[in-house]
Amino acid sequence: MSRTCRVGEATGIHSVTNGAVEAAVKSIYDLNGRQQQGTRRGLNIVRMSDGTVRKVMVR
């Protein structure tokens, strides 16, 4: 098997988009998995609108 690459031909990533949209808080949970109305003292698990999950420590 042989591969050729022509000089000047673009390969790989064609475009990059900036995910500058700020994700909003979707729900907040405590360590026992109970949904909370807001952040409380201690460790909180915050689920964002873009699907990410963050651990937030409140002192």
C-alpha cells in the first residue's frame, strides 16, 4: 500500500468554528444526586445547556 501527498493540497482540518456561545446552567445536583434549586455550601454538580458537567465548590 502506498500513499501520495501532493504539495499544495490541503489535508486535515478545513475550518474551525469558535464555540463562543455561553452555556447556561440547566440543573444543579448535590453529591447524593438530588436536584437542588441553587448552589449550596460544599460540592455541587452543575449540568450545563451544552451537555457539559462541572463540579463547583462553594465555601
